[in-house]
Amino acid sequence: MGDWIISVSDTETGRHLALGLALLAAFLHALFGALQKGRHDPWLSRAAIDATYAILALPVALFVVPWPEPFMWPIFATVFVIHVCYKVLQAMTYSRGAYTVVYPVVRGTAPFFAVIGAGIVFGERFTLGQWAGVGVLLAGIYGLAIYNLRTITLNRETMLPALGLAVATGAFVALYTTYDAYGIRASADPFTFLAWFFVFDGLFMPVVTARRWIKLPVGEVVPLLKRGVLGAIVAYFSFGSIMLATRLDKVGEAAVLRETSTVFAALIGWLVLGEKVGPRRTVLMALIAAGAVIVEMAGK
């Protein structure tokens, strides 16, 4: 499978597959964010998810995929540090701000910096039309965040620091997207990178939340573990999809397409959490989708 992924990279087949994978990652990332926010402590939710996907990935890394090349271990170490910073910032953000406000800010900050990072690292260049598409997408995303901020009543007293943390989290999303794309391209087999990524990435949060787990009421443990299993499955397909998309086609385009996750997050808020969408939010979500379409079409 890994050889086939490499063989279709930068081909028409690869571009179409990358498009589908990036959109799949967008939907699953919105779902993953909702799972982490939920009714539980976001630190414990993330720890349950991380521990589960590390345990499940370990036998795959040891016995199924090819062993990593020696030069990959420093890359994995750097990936680990970047993702630790990202997860700490994200948990701090979700602890302070309403999901429907801070999530769009995180996702709106990420594509702009990811496109710049892809240009620096991979030499990718966006056309003027694609930059216009990025502008339309960002207008929709930040417009959605501003609209939600005006109407939300939850956690308003901590919203300002939450927004600052959301911007910082978005910057780290761009950083990990770019560097992880570098890592999966450096590995001889993309699935080797993915398997070992999940093993290493799952180590941090369970350790730093150990005291919180000890104080957790017994009745909360099983629901959190169930959330961990579901979140691990979503994470495999979400992160795996976007990483394979960056291996198959341009990193910047995949990063922008993934930010349609904001549309899916709003739909989750409407369908699952009972939030109202209304005409203004519908228009803003249409802008996000239009921006993604412009980026894709202007790159042809």
C-alpha cells in the first residue's frame, strides 16, 4: 500500500485522492475537536484518546510496517515536541473558550501560515486566484468566530485569553502540518511514519494528567475510556488522511481544504448540540466552502 501511495504521488490520480482525503480529514477533525471538548475535562479526554491510539498503534509499528530508517528518529523527536506544544495550547484554549468560538479561530489561523510554510519548505507557490480563495475562506472562518462571539454567553469572562491561545494553537497547527509533511515524505514508507507517530504522540498527555486520573470519580472512568477508543479511531483516519494527502499532492492545498472542518464543526454544533445556524452563519459557512473551491480550481 505504501509503495502504491508513493507511485501515484503528484499524478492526476494522486491529486484526486488527496482532495478526497483532505475533505475526509476536515470532517473527522471537526468530530475529533467535539469529542475533546465534550462534557469531560479536555485534558483527560485528550489523554484517554492519546493513550488508546498509542497502545493500538504499537504492535503495528513493531510487527507490521517496515522499521524506520536511522535518520527518522530525530524527525520523530521533533514531531513529538511540536505536537506536545500544540496539544497543551489546544487544551488550554478549550478550557477557557466556547468551542464554536475558539475552534474557528484555530482553524482560521492555520491555513495562512501553512501555505507560507509549504512555500518555504517545499517550494510550493500559490497563484493569485488561490490566494484570493484563501482570503474568502479566512473571511468566512473569522466571520463565523466573530458572529459566535457576539451571541455566545458561555465563558465570556475568559474569552479574551482563549482567543489569544486559539491563535497560538493555529500557528502550531500550521507548524505541525508542514513538519509532519516533511517527515512522511522523508520516510521510505508513509505508513511507517504514521504508525510510529501515533506511538510517540500518545505518550505525553497520559503522563501529565496522571494526578487528574487519580482524583477522577470512578463513574467517570468508563465514559472517558469509551471516548478514548472512539477518539483514537477518528484520529487514525483524520490525521492519517491529511498526512497521506500531503504526501500525494501539495501541502498548502491540503492544509486549506482541511479547514473546511469549520463548516463541519458548525453542522455538528447544530445537529448534535442543538445550536441554531441561521442565515448569517449559513452565509459564512458558504464563504468557507467557496474559498476552498476557489483554491482547488485556481490551482489547476
